[in-house]
Amino acid sequence: MVAAGGAEQQSVADRLGIKPDMVVQEIGWDEDVDDDLRAAIEEQIGGELLDEDAQEVIDVVLLWWREDDGDLGDALVDARQPLSDEGVIWVLTPKNGQPGHVEPSDIAEAVPTVGLSQTSNISVGPDWSGTRLVPRGAPKR
């Protein structure tokens, strides 16, 4: 049963577009994050997730975001700073009915003001959804 769950989470890492050796930064970690997703991503990249103080050029930012976390626009500006030209930000929010749920309209309002475009939404676990953001003008997939 563990192997099947791992394979399922691995496919979520694939759906997030995460490839081996990518540099992935995690912002907004707290006790409520999906540890299975984190483990699958670390396995996929062959290393650990970087924290919000990392100085490297980042391929993918995982931004765990909850309703009471503050101003999403400000967080996106900060998350975008170390992002590579082809980089992606995944805003990970609690699903509807979960504590800290963020309305999709809140994300949609914040995105264009910081020069990003929303390209897709996926389920990343039982309690979390992901919204893919790319710099405006980047190819959508």
C-alpha cells in the first residue's frame, strides 16, 4: 500500500512539472503541509527543498498559502525574485472546506498585479490544491 501511495504522489510531482535536479524552494511551510507531496518532490529532485532564505536561482517555488497568511501579492513578489526566467510558482492552498481555504478569486486578483499569469489548477493531495503561475509572456502549458 505504501508503494502505491508513493507512486501516486510521484505522479503529482510529475504533474507539477518537477524534474530531477531542479532547484525547488518551499515558502510558507507549517505543520499542516502535505508531507507525502514534499517527500515525493524531494525524491524527484534527488535532494532537499530549499527554504525561503535560499540564495540560489530557483526553478520551482512551492508557496504554501492560507487565508490568514497576509497579502498574497506581496508574497508573490518575494517568491518571484529568485525565480529563473522559465521558473514556475505553485501556490498551494487548502481545498474548499479545509481550514485556511483561499478563494480562487483571491489568487486571480493578485496574479496580474505582480506580472504573473495563471495557467492551471490541480489537486496535489487530499487537502491541498495547486495553482500554477508563470511570468507573464512565458509559454503556457
